Amino acid sequence: MTETTAAVRPDARPVGSDVPRDESVLQVRDLDVHYGRGRRRRQVLHGVSLTVGPGETLGLIGETGSGKSTFGRAVLGLAPASSGRIVVSGEEVTAYGRRQWRTLRRRGVLQSVFQDPLRSLDPDLTVADSLVEPLVLQGVPRAEALTRARSDLARVRLEDDLLDRLPGEISGGQRQRVAVARALVTDPSAIILDEPVSALDAANRVQVLRILQELRSAGVALVFISHDLGSVAGIADRIAVLYQGRLVEEGPARTVVTSPQHVYTRLLVRSAPTLRGGAADRAERAELRALLGA
Ligand SMILES: Nc1ncnc2c1ncn2[C@@H]1O[C@H](COP(=O)(O)OP(=O)(O)OP(=O)(O)O)[C@@H](O)[C@H]1O
């Protein structure tokens, strides 16, 4: 599927089709990903094309196993692209080897936050060391790195007194906010957020979603991966829908929610009672599922 135009927020720079190609922070073209070898080789992504402009928030949704995380991992160099093209901030990275990917990740141009913050945070490093480490690796003096870390901690509404604690000594919600602060310290062009609120209770979910809203307003580009259309719809400029490894729909968030085109997107919208047009009755959902052969 080809990229479509993006919704332009009044508080953001122009995005989507208004962004010249070389200004996009992330450009993915015809991405195929296979896992396994020989008879076990299986294609998980089929020709996925997506572009994220500066300051834009792209919501990537789909059911479990549809390939959302694989997409996020591929653009971070953590899953193998078997064909297609990946360009990060104008840098052609498709053919990068392991070491080049590691260097790119270390530069912090693209950052990531996962569902389980312990995947983003080293359990043996204090919050301060976790935040300072990416900057020190870039050669930033520790004192300056700590000043920047404190400022990013404030951006996620955490107090300085957490700095000396280990990830195991703070709550799950605080850990996820530390993971977001860690992603921010390198001043990335974009952050890939893979189910960032799915493991949180309702209060923490709302708080992290609010923080993501603020980052979006401040112009940080986000790729928000989730199975939950309800969480994504309130933040995303554009929504892309993956179904069985294929992009089946993409468009401005409002359009996707109010007039979904693909039968699977209709099912997602109908299954999200908080969305306008949602709350289909059980029979209607069953009918849509039958259409999908689920
Ligand atoms: N390292 C791997 N090796 C082999 N198969 C994998 C690997 N990682 C994922 N898969 C398979 O690829 C498919 C897509 O997985 P992926 O995690 O990308 O889906 P997802 O949409 O993110 O699902 P979820 O919402 O459950 O996280 C699944 O069938 C999964 O079992």
C-alpha cells in the first residue's frame, strides 16, 4: 500500500505529503521480513510502506501476530529486512550490518520504548545512570548529561529523588516514564513506542498517554504501536492498520476512525466502545469476524 496524506495539526509543522522526501524522519518502502530458515522460513511482513514526517505521530495498529512489533524492530535494526528500503533521517540504513546498526542506535536518532520497561532499562543501573549512559556514550561530559537527564525526568513528571533508585525500586508506571525519559535524552528524531501503555493500570496509562500527547505537541515524532485502537486514536495524526503482515489501511486518524474502509479496520472500530461509531452489538462483530474468516 502506498503512503497517503497526513492530517496536519495546527500546533505542528507540516507533515505527511507536505514533507519533502528527504525531510521525513522515517521512510520505509516495500518492507518484507521473514523469520526462520529453510522449511521453517515464514514471511511476516509483506511489502509494508510507511513514512513518518518530523513531529508526526503515526499509530500502527493490528491484532496480535499481525507484525506490528516486527515492523518496529526492523526499523531499529533488530529484525532482518529481507527486501525493501529503510531510511532514517535521510540515512539509507537498509544494508547496514550489525555494527552499523548498533552505532546508529547509539547515536540515538531513533529511540524505542517497549511494553516492558525492563527491556529498555538495565536492572542493575540506577535511574540516573540509565539516563546518563546514552549521552556519555556519545561523549557528553557526565555533569552535562546529568543536567539533561534531570530535565527529561521533569518532562515525564518524575522527581529527582528517583535518580538514585534501581528500576526494581520504583513502580511499574514510574519505570515506564523513566523509559520514556531515557528515550528523550538523546533528542531523537523519532521514538518507536511498542505497546507503551498496555502493561499499565488505568491511572498510569492515562498519565503516560498525557505525556506522549505533550511530546507530540513539542514536535517529537512518534510511532505508536498498539493492538488498542482506543489508545492510539487520541494521539495519532495518522493511523496505519496491519492485518496478517499487510498494510490494509492508512490515513488521517479521524478518517480511519469515522469511516474505516477495510473490513478489519471496521471490526477494530466497532470493538472499541470508547470511539465514536464503536460499540457494535455482538452479532455485528460476529458478522465482521466471519467476513475476515477469523
Ligand atoms: N524472532 C522471531 N522468530 C520467529 N518468528 C517470530 C519472531 N518474532 C515474531 N515472530 C512471529 O512473527 C509474527 C508477527 O509477530 P509480531 O510480534 O511482529 O506481531 P505483533 O503484531 O507485534 O503481535 P503482538 O501484538 O502479540 O505483540 C508472529 O506470528 C510471531 O510468532
